[in-house]
Amino acid sequence: EPEVTQTPSHQVTQMGQEVILRCVPISNHLYFYWYRQILGQKVEFLVSFYNNEISEKSEIFDDQFSVERPDGSNFTLKIRSTKLEDSAMYFCASSEARTGALSEQYFGPGTRLTVT
Amino acid sequence: AQKVTQAQTEISVVEKEDVTLDCVYETRDTTYYLFWYKQPPSGELVFLIRRNSFDEQNEISGRYSWNFQKSTSSFNFTITASQVVDSAVYFCALRGYQTGANNLFFGTGTRLTVIP
């Protein structure tokens, strides 16, 4: 069964460093998402991406964040200058459509980011 | 605005007991989707069910059942004859058709512990 994959599973970085989190969505999916879950808290939407541009973003997704689909398979989240409060689990998700029966968002296993 | 409330932070039950996880939602959208996700200790998000707002039929899948009541804006989840493997955090989520149609709004989750 096709699945969303994410690398790395765990990333440790120092405050102020740039990190890139990678995701490979399901191959026939067209809509891509990033969510964040701070330890012990709820999952929060960051951004959605379609047709090579951001379609929606939350207040959390400020200028230090960016997303990119550098090739036909990868979808990346870059944090330009990490802060301690960026420590969280980051989930990538993808869906085939935006609405209707094919709009199911399938989540990857997550990347745990630890900023020290 | 979209909002999902899971008032039960933690629940403990003894194996084979039935347990119901509550979810109450708020939305101004007339069409919306409701979801339940399971997050086991390993951290991934596992999709359990999606329900459309125009379909109030309850659903049963094995030991799982869902009770959607539009009149009370609730979408409760019942596990029958609970097992230790059911121990996880369960998230209820909402996606509007009109508002923020790309993103899922999650509740704060209910941690279920099934004691052998």
C-alpha cells in the first residue's frame, strides 16, 4: 500500500541553524501539507501546497518557514533559523484531491525536530 | 472559526471494557468533514474514519463505532471490548468545505490507557 515517507525520523539541531525536513508524498497525490505537533499538544496545521504554490498557511507559518517541491517526488519544509520553540514533531501529509471522497489526507510517520 | 473540543484528557479502562471518547465541534460551514485519528506511542497518525456532514448514519467497523449527531455537534467514538493495543492518543479533527478547506483542525486529544 502506498504511503507517505519522511526523512529523517529525528533531527537534532542547534538554535539558529537551518533545517530541511523531507517528505515523499504518495505518487498520484496532488495536494501536500505540513503539520506540527509540539510534545503533548494537539496537531496544528502549518501549510498546504498545490500546483507548486502555497494554497493556504496558518499564523504559525511565518517568514522563517518555506516549502518547496524541488523535483517530482520530494516535498520539503525549511526552517531558516531554528528557535527552541520549533522543537516538535513535524508531519507531512498528502491527498489526491481537495474535496470529496479522494480528499483523505494520509500522514507520514513524522520527523521529530529537537532544537538545542 | 473551526474548533474541536475533546473534553476528556485521559481515560483509563480495564481490558474488555467499552469506552467512549467524546468530540464536540464548532463550524460555520454547512458542509464539513469529521475525522478520528489514532496516535500510538510510536508517534504516527493513523486514520480511522471520515464522516461527511450530510451523512449522519452511524458506522461500525469491528470493535469501533462512531456516533455522529449533528443536532449536538458531536462525533463520538466507542471502542467495544477494549484491548491493550488500543492504548493511544485519539484525535478528533474537523475540515470545513468552505473555511480552511485544505486543513484539518484537531482537538487536543484523549489519551486512552487500557489496563490488562
